[in-house]
Amino acid sequence: MSAYWDSYGRLHHKLCINGVPSSNNGWVYTAYADKLLTIDLDRNGLIECFNKCIIKDARDNRSFLIRSPGKDLPPMSRDEILGMAALGLLKPTHLNGWNFSPYPLPRFNPI
């Protein structure tokens, strides 16, 4: 079963070669496994991965989330957000300004 886990400790539905994530839904699959199966998760690896998925926008000090470290595309999805939250990693402050775009969006200005 270890072949389905990436190097950060996230579960995938396809084989992970050399610990490289094999899907774009590792967070939600890991959350399912945490809630439904009696397995020990690599909490330190998950925290490390989560911290690397927070990208700061230097222009206005906001941040946005990516699915996997070093992989901006595809953009973050609702199920991955749910997985991060279910694992206890995501806090309300992480969602400040969150959107589906992998690129920071300018602040809204009606003028």
C-alpha cells in the first residue's frame, strides 16, 4: 500500500513513482483515509507539504493555495480545500482572498 503514498504522506488513487504525487486529489484522499481507515498518517510530512502549498503574494501581502508544492496547475479545487480542512491544517485565515485562480487577482475596485 505504501506505493500509493507520496513523499509528503498524501494518499493517491494511482501508484506514486519515487514518491511523486500521481493525482491532483491527494489532500481529499488522505482526509478520507484518515476518517474512514485505521491508519497512521505522517502528520509532520502533511504539515510540511501544507506549508509549501501556501504562496505569498508580495504585492499586497495576501496568500493563495496550490495543490502540491512546486505545482501551480491545475488550480486549487473545493475538494482539496475540504481535505486540508478535514485534516485540521486549514484555518479561516488561509482562505482570506482565496479563489480558483493559481495567480493572484487584483483587489476589486468599482472605479
